Amino acid sequence: MRCSSCQTENRNEVRFCEECGAPFARSCPRCGTEVQPGTRFCGECGTQLLERPAAAADRDLPDSERKRVT
């Protein structure tokens, strides 16, 4: 991702420019509406923007360590 302030190329997953610290504007991947950093859902279309950390961590567990719920 290229910083609009200093034109430095940054990694896609960063929220701020690694060179000058300028915040990156985020947009919803579904409707394109600009959203604030840290927003979990788009206010325009309701698309989930950020995964809950616990949900992401659960997927990485091997089956032997998952709790079986019936």
C-alpha cells in the first residue's frame, strides 16, 4: 500500500505509514465506503471488516485441542 503523504510503499496489513506515521484510510471491500481504523462492521452495508481475535485463534487449534460441544 502506497502512502498518499510520503509515497512510501508499505505492507498491506499496516494501518499507519511505516515511514511518516500517516494513517491509512480504509474502505469496505464490498461497497467501497471509507471506514475508520478499528471498525468491525461497515456502517453502510454491514460487511464484517475485522475478525474477532478469539475466532481467528480457534481456527489454528488442532482438532485434538478443540472442545467438542454437542
